[in-house]
Amino acid sequence: MPQEQYTHRSAMQSSDGPHVYKVGIYGWRKRCLYFFVLLLMILILVNLAMTIWILKVMNFTIDGMGNLRITEKGLKVEGDSEFLKPLYAKEIRSRTGNPLYFQSARNVTVNILNEKSKVITRLVTGPKAVEAHSQKFEVLTTSGKLLFSADDNEVVVGAERLKVLGAEGTVFPKSIETPNVRADPFKELRLESPTRSLVMEAPKGVEINAEAGNLEATCRSELKLESKDGEIILKAANIILPRLPQGSYSSTGSRQKIFELCACPNGRLFLSQAGSSSTCQINKSVCH
């Protein structure tokens, strides 16, 4: 009996024909899908166009971007560049034959750090001054000759000539040591101490020479020429002492214009009217 029922069902299914099941999206779902696909294609085209436009504007190439070029030695920037944050580089140099400019609205600071990231040398160029902070400051020529050096102990000027162009000259609060002090040709040289004394010392001698002009020494009170172990020599064709005092002279006879140079016991010089013999007499009004 079960075998007859199965044969009957099979006959019924074969007589009705095969059933077709439809698979897919229809209706409003299909239209939404097409709309999203179309929108996605539009976005892709817009994104592609924007990418091409950015590449064109920023001048992207295989070698770099815009004025920035990537070379074997590093980065090469052509034209003006602006850095908004710190720049770390091993070497910064300009193109061959062109100058290198650093420009800032306030100041430019260059720091040198040690292995502990501590500033050991600093160069600050500001609107009012240029400051250099270091243990020693040196200025050298292209051949390596020292021109100027300064540290905590001394300041060294290595040039053959130090020239001061200031109208008031140079002020030294303390002593100065130099082998030669001279003025430019046809210029005056003045050594002056307005409120204190001026001392010139040398172990082997002090030479004051005016080859083409006069030599003047002016003081308010006394001018002393002292030699402890040697002599004071006045060597000239004419030695003029115009303001020497005159001693007593004879009222009889004619006044002569010839005088005798006399000296007081204290060394003061005075004039006495010359005669057939010495007329030098101690005069209390002069030798006091």
C-alpha cells in the first residue's frame, strides 16, 4: 500500500509540470540600489577630479612637491620658505652663487646643544641687538688667522692695526697694554685722563716721537721729569723757556737783553742780568 501511494504522488507531480522560483530585487528596492550605485560613481569621479586638481596645484612630481625637491643629498627648496615650527637639520645652505637669507618678524635664534640637550652656545639676532652666548668668541680670516677673540679672561685683537673712528675716541676704564699707540697720518694723537692720572710704564723705556709735527704736554699744576738713575737730556737747536722769573738787576747803566740762567738750591731756574762775571744771586722772591 505505501508503494502505491508514492507512485500516485509521483504521477501527480509529473502531470502538473516543473515549478519556477524567481530570485532578485524588484520594485523600489531595485531603484534604490541603482541610485546608490550611481551616487557612488559620481563620488568616485569627483574624488578623482579633486585629486588631479590638487596634484596639479601643488605641483606634485616624481622629484617632489612644488618648490620642494627630493635629491640624493637631501631636500632642496627653491624660493622663499616659511617654517611655523622648529626645523631640525644637519646642514642648511643656499644654491651655488646665491645668498642665504634668514628673516623673522622678531628675532632669529641659533642654539647649539650638547649630548645632554643642554644649550652651550646661543646666537640671538633681535631688533635691538645681536647677542652671542658661549665660552669663547672668535673671528678668523679665510686663511685661519685670528682677528678677534674674547672669553672670561681676556679680549685679543689679532689684526695688525686697531682703528677707532669714534669722535670721542676710546675709553679704557682700566689699564691697556700695547707695544705701539699712534694716530693716522696728518691726524692728532691725544692721550687724556679727564679726572685721574695718566701713567705710561715700560721696562725698557717709553718713546714719544712726532716725526712731522709738534709734541705738547700740558698740565694744570706741575709737570715733572724725573730720572732715578740716569739723565734728562734736552737736545734741540733752540731751547726756549719764555716764562722764567727774573732775579735782581742793576738799575745803573743800560738794560741789557742778555741774561744768565741761574738755579736756586731747590732746583728752580731764574734769569739774571748778565755781566762781566756771574750775577746769579739768591733771590728770596724767586727761590722760596
